[in-house]
Amino acid sequence: MTGIRRRPALSGAVPSPAALLTVEISTPRVDTVVVAGWGEIDDATAPRLRAELALALRSAPRLLVVDLAEVWFLGSAGLNALTIIRDTLPGGTRLRIVASGRATRRVFELAGLGEVFDLYPTRDAALSG
């Protein structure tokens, strides 16, 4: 994907969770699913992330990559959603997280989860593992 995704311009109204998080699911290989997020993952948007991850797991992929490279805020609710998914993965499914920026990788490290999750700097690195 080329180009830069920018934070949506928000008026004075309270934005809906859908306006704060965009999620895309793709299957680059038969046994692999990538869930990519853009925006904020917080109390309002974490349920959507959990739902999208559950949808992605329906096909029981061997590899699930969660790409957070374009996430500019990752709160505790987002970490909790990822932990729940990790703990309920179908047998044989590996989870890899793309977390490269301060808004993501540093959050995992500060929460003590840098060793718990398989973190990768890019989507390509996560896919080639």
C-alpha cells in the first residue's frame, strides 16, 4: 500500500469508534491472515478490533499477523484484546504482531509484553518470520 494515511479531521462532535479505527483483513497466502489497523485502539475501538480478529480466525489460519504499524494510539484495552486473542488461538495458529513505532512497540515494552508477543518491525518481517 502506498501513500500516507492521516488521522481523520474531526469536527467538534464526538467521533464514533468507526471513525477512530479502520481495519482491513487480507489473505496474502492460503494459510495466512493479516489484520491491519489504522488509527486508535482504546476502550471505544478495542471491541471492534476483537470482533475483526475473531472473524479472521474463523478460517483457522496457520499464521495471524496483526499489523499495528499505522496505529497512533494503543491503550490498555487494545493490549487486552490482543492478549485475549492470543490466549484463545486455535491450535496450530501462530500470532505475530507488527509494532514498530513509539505508539505501539513502546507500549508493549512498558507493559512487560515485549517478551510475551512475537513482535516484528514490518509486515514483511512478520510474514517471513
